[in-house]
Amino acid sequence: NVARLILGTQDMSSHEYSIIGHSRTVWGRHLGTVAAAIASLCSIVGVVGFKIAQELGLSETGQIILWPLTAVFIFPIAHLLFDRWVWKWSYIKPLLKIADLNGEWVCKGITMSSEPHKEWCGTVTISQTWEKIKIHQKTATSASHSISAALICEPRIGAKLMYSYQNEPRIGEPELAPHVGYCELLFNEDVERAEGDYFNNKGRTTFGRMTLSRK
């Protein structure tokens, strides 16, 4: 459809995520209203421009063809801008109640399911738009990527990110096995640090804690 043609190919590795307390349906209607308003404005400008061209005699040198800009064509563009950039504007985010988690994070973890506890470190990369998100994590021994996610913004507390993931060990790590897991991270209000817990299952039954610091 028109929306997919204009929006282009999305990153297929990203997936949708739910935002507790935020309705994309409501904001979608707001975008539709804005698109209709822009379409009306463009129509007015087009009519005025056509009349001015006629008064200047430009219509005698050729016909002016006006392409009617309707909300059907404008909405995908407005959606693209909102999905990629507008939602992150400082005066828009408080209205949406969405934390911007984009970026690279230094991750420090501790596995608490064994004695002695084992410390580890890695890098977490979060790619996020208004509609989609992807959490990648790399350590010296394995890599994981999110499968599903949800985000809750709690006033005066921060943003809680909850996601399930799939982990694949690097070649040459015979003690590790592919597994799935679940993680909850609570980001502080300025979205510079996060703390949380993780739980692994189906291949590796371990659990522990991890902290993130924005690079």
C-alpha cells in the first residue's frame, strides 16, 4: 500500500513492543488529523497559486497540473517522521510517556545461581523507534537479541524495560548452550543508568543481576 511504499523497508530484525499507559491508536488519530490539516492547507495554497499564475498569464505558455495532496499521501510521511524522529523531541516525550533508550550501554553483570558468583561484562545496543525496538547484547562468550518487549514509564521513578531474548554462545564455548531468557531493567529518570535482573531457561538455568551505563 501507499504507506509501505513511502515508509520503505523496515529493519526486519526489529520487533514491535508494547508501551503501558500509551495508546498508539489515539496518537495515530492525532497524526491523521494533522495530515488532514496539512492536506487542506496544501489545497488552499495550490488554488491560490493557480489563480496567481492565471492572472500573470502563465497559463498561456502551458497548463499547470495540480496534484491533489490528500491525507492518504501525507499521512505516511507524517507517520515516518513521527516514528523515526518527532517522538524523541524533548517537548513531545513527556506527552507520549516514552523513554528514549537508543544508544550503546556498558553492561556489568553477576551470575548469582552458582557459587562463587561469576562477574561478567558486555555491551548492550538498543535501537528504538516509536513502534519498534531491538535489544542486542554482546559479551566475550555469547550474544543475544530480544524477541519481545514492553516499556513502562513510572513518574518520579524511571522507565522499566521488560524483554525476552534468545542467546547464542560463540564458537568454542563448550560449557555454554543456546537458551532463552527474560530481563527487567529499571532506567533512572535521566535515562543514563539502569539496574535489573535476568533469568535464563530452556538450555541454561541461571539468573543474576546486571547494570547498564550509557556510553
